[in-house]
Amino acid sequence: PVHRLDKVTSGVLLVAKTREAAGELVSAFRERRVSKYYVAIVDKKPKKAQGTVKGDMERTRRSAWKLLRECSNPAVTSFVSAPFTDPSGSALRMFVMKPLTGRTHQLRVALRSIGAPILGD
């Protein structure tokens, strides 16, 4: 394995076919030359269709995460979204997100904070 993305959550395992490719990939991650984009599907209309969500994250009494207005150590996520209809005719929205920081659960917390929790989450 070259790298494990989001190992605390479900994650993705990146594997190289050759030693040369593995070396290049390890170097790219080490030097932060890799851009990570994530896709999410929601079934609720968000407060905004694109932009940036920024704020500190805190656990609630029920152990869920919430986004705060304070920004002393913020999680920052940029996103764009577009509506689409699935084959069954359901109106959904696809988000493409780029986390600018690396907090655990920050993408799901960001979308929930704009009124559009990830479908199935």
C-alpha cells in the first residue's frame, strides 16, 4: 500500500503496480502535491449551492459533530453542487468537495451545517 485515505472512516487504499510508481506516489503525498476531491449525494436542498464552509468542530452531548461559528482552529471545506434526477425520478444533488484542512468527519459536518446531510449518513 502507498497511502490510506481517511483511515479512521471507511477510507480508500491506494496501491501502486510498480516500485517506481509507489516511490512517486509516496513522494507526491509527502510533498503535498496530491489534491483530494470527494463526491457526495444529498436529497435535501442546501442553504447554498457552492462556496466554503468554515468553522471549528465540536462533539455534541450525543457524540455527533457540529460546526461552530468560532474559527480558532477551523475545518475548511470548499464545494460546488449541481442538481440531478436519479433513474427512479428522485431529485438529488451532487456535491464535489475539497477539504482544505484534514479534520475527521469534516465533510459530513460541513454538509449537515448547510442543511444537506449526506444521503445514507
